[in-house]
Amino acid sequence: MKTKYDKYGALHVDSKGKLVDRNGTVVALHGYSTHGLSWYPEYVNRDFFEFMKDEWHIDCIRLAMYTAEKDGYCVGDDVNRKKLEDVVDKGVRAATELGLYVIIDWHILSDSNPLMNKDMAIGFFDHVSKKYAAYGNVFYEICNEPNIDCTWADIKAYAEEVIPVIRKNDKYSVILVGTPDWSQRVDDACADPITIDDNLMYTLHFYAGTHKQWLRDKYKSVIAAKLPVFVSEFGTCDADGNGGHYKEESEIWINMLDENDTSYIMWNISNRDETSASFVPECDKYTGGYTDADLREPALWYKGILAARV
Ligand code: IDC
């Protein structure tokens, strides 16, 4: 079977702010994000990815590597860092073998401002962009969700240091940049975009129980202004990753993203006891073979959404 990567090749952002394939045709990716790689590395394996590709029709995996939470990249020791780099490597290789796109996500969260761990980020992105420069299917997400008092000026300053480090090694990959307020303020990025590089997209994250029409209005206004937007994380529940499954609200979002060819990635692959997790806590399979009974409601819903696109 022809993979998405065979079909599209390396992707890039065009002058209209769209993600396009090697022929300039607009494409949108649809995938799943891992939970924190420090806590749920079991799901990072070729069989699992293959199952998700064949049975769920995902074409992109996001590898969420927390930076400041327990055993995160910036708080653990060198042994822990090496372990995380190995999980990332395993994930990138498995995705590549299967013709999937893969996002390496520097998952800042409690470290609200990416400038806090900038030096480590530079070291990490230098390392991975050197290693995967020739791959063509790798995206670099340089800061998951800046938050609290982190301004767009801070993020921009960070991005202007990290992007050249990646570009020195890898001229063509798409780089994803987070926005203030847990990656909601795409309007801030739109008002003052990064100009040192043009193969960038800005991330918008939504959780349908919390983020409603007011955030969709922001999205619409930046799309009208041709800002390249990538939804590298979303949930159908509340912003804490728990609560209800807001199906109707989620469908309003998904329809709007589809109309605008915006890519989206759902949070999260795990059996953690929370609504946003893909699998029920009793499910201890890590390599595929899932039945609908193994899935939580949002995951079952998403599986249907993706199946309807095929
Ligand atoms: C949540 C996880 C939860 C974990 C928490 C703190 O679902 O299990 O305890 O992080 O590490 C985000 C973040 C993402 C959050 C998710 C849900 O990017 O890390 O995951 N969320 O709260 N932004 C909005 C929601």
C-alpha cells in the first residue's frame, strides 16, 4: 500500500500559508499525539504505529517530550535525557519506515516560557535536526504551549534563536511554533509574524469543552490573513484533559478545520485514567489489536472521523 509519504513527499508551507506537498497541492495531516514519552514510552513502537496507520488511518504521530515535568528532558539527568532521545529516535524511525509524518514536540508546560530552557532546547534541536536532516517527514515543534506571563515577544525571541540552529542542519523541514496562552493566541503571531524563515506554521490548540466560538473566531481571522496554522494538539474534553466528551462542539471545530485544510492531532495515546486518553485504564495492549471496547468515547469518535475521510 502506498504511504502518505510516498504520495506527498516532503511538505512545505506555500505563500498562501497552506501546507503543500512536493507538487504544491494542499494537504492536511491527521494524527495522534503520544502522552509524555517519559511516562508512556510503551506505545512508541512500529507495530503500534502500523496499527494506527492501517486501522485508524492516521498519517502523523506527535512525539510529546515534556521538558519540565517529572523525568522531563530538562529536569532529569543525562541518563534520562539519553533515554528520551532513544524513544524519540525509535518513534522517528518507526514512523519513517511506515511512511508517516512525525512531529518532535518540545513539550513545555509548567516551564511556561520557552526562554527558561532555551539552551537545552538549542542543544536538543541541533542534535535531532542533524540526525534527521535527510528524512523529509520530520516536523520540529519548538515549544508546545507557552503560558501564564509569556508574551509573543518572548516566543519570537526564542524562535529566532532556535530556528537558525535547525536550519543550519536541515533546510527544508516544517517548524511549528507555539503561541501565547497555551497556544491560543495565533492572533498575536499574526500581528507580528516571524520573518527569518518562511517554512513555519503557528500552532493553535483547543479543547472543545473549554475553547469555543471565541477561539474559533480568532482562528478564522488569522486564516483569512493567510497565517499558516497547525492544530498540533486538541481534545474533545475540558482543557485539563478530563471531563466530558463534547461531541457537537468538537464537530464544529473539525468541520471548520477541514474546510480550511488545517491539520489536526488529537491528545493523547495512553491508558491513563482521564477522558483525553485513547484507551480505557484496563487496556494493557501496546502494539495494536485494539477493539472498540478498548477505546474511550473520544477515541472511538475520532476513529469514526478519520474513517469517514478515507
Ligand atoms: C495533561 C495530561 C495529564 C497530565 C498533565 C500534566 O493529559 O495526564 O497530568 O498534562 O502533565 C495541554 C497540554 C498537555 C495536557 C493537556 C490536558 O499540552 O500536556 O496534558 N493539555 O490538560 N494543553 C491543554 C490541555
